[in-house]
Amino acid sequence: MRKSLLTVAAAAGLVATVALAGPVAAHDDDHGHDKDRGRQRGRHHQTIRLSGAQEVPVNVHGNDDRGTVTVKLDDDAGRICVRFGPLRLTAGEPLPNAAHIHRGVAGVAGPVVVPLFAAATAPTSYPTGRICVAVADPLLHEIDDNPAGFYVNLHNATHPSGVVRGQLKGT
């Protein structure tokens, strides 16, 4: 008798948990669910390739200057976190002294919308640790809704307009 009461109680708890979780997944855009895309807001990430060939204007070293960055949008915490992977630059090139997320489609140079780091906080080696920055909700949702309209790039003293760039992509 005791075992069956525990089983019933456990099953009731599971039903209550499912019932509580159900409405969260069915909420509107402002509370977690993107009805148009059927995609859950919250935390998601992507790894993108960076190269000099994607820069505008194009870095003369092209794909010889390259790396990766993992971008994580965290709607719940109101921030974007990045982690740069190994970075390969042409011999003699200085390390990046700034990184940003810019508004702009592929092939277009656009304005900075999220500064990731500046000279005073620039990493001294790659791959880097995680770098997180607070981002206002409207901008975070704009990036989430239209990632291809934004790109990440790194700048250095030789290429102040950008040494490598990578376009965000839709999921």
C-alpha cells in the first residue's frame, strides 16, 4: 500500500510539473516563444567563422587572417556572451585591440551596436575566455529576430576598420 501511494504521489507531481511547464512554452513573443518561427527565446548560440575576406573593405590578407567566435544570446539575462577561438593573423600583425557587433548585412560596413572589448580590456591571447556584455532588450530581440543583419569583427592597429569579420546567421 505504501509503495502504491508513493507511485501515485510521484505521478501526480509529474503531472503538476508538466501542467506548469506547458503554458510557458505557449507564451507570446515577450515571454519566451516566438510564434512566427516556433523558436524558444532564452539562450542559444552559434559559432561563426571570421576572415579578412569578409571585411568591408576587404583585408588584403583575405582568408589568411581568420578565426572563429561563438556568440551566445542570453535573453533571460539580457546579455550577449562571446568566446573567440584560435586566431590566425599574417606574420607581424598585432593582436586585435577592439571587437564589436555591428548592424549590417553581408558586404556592408555598418555602425557598432555592441562593443565587446576595447584596447584597455583586449585579450592578450586566443582562444579567449568568455566575454559578456549587457544589451538592452529591444536590441537583443532585434539581433535574435534578424541575426543575418549583424556581424562580429575584430580590429587591430594595422586594420582599424577591421581585420576579420563574420556574419551572424539564422538558426
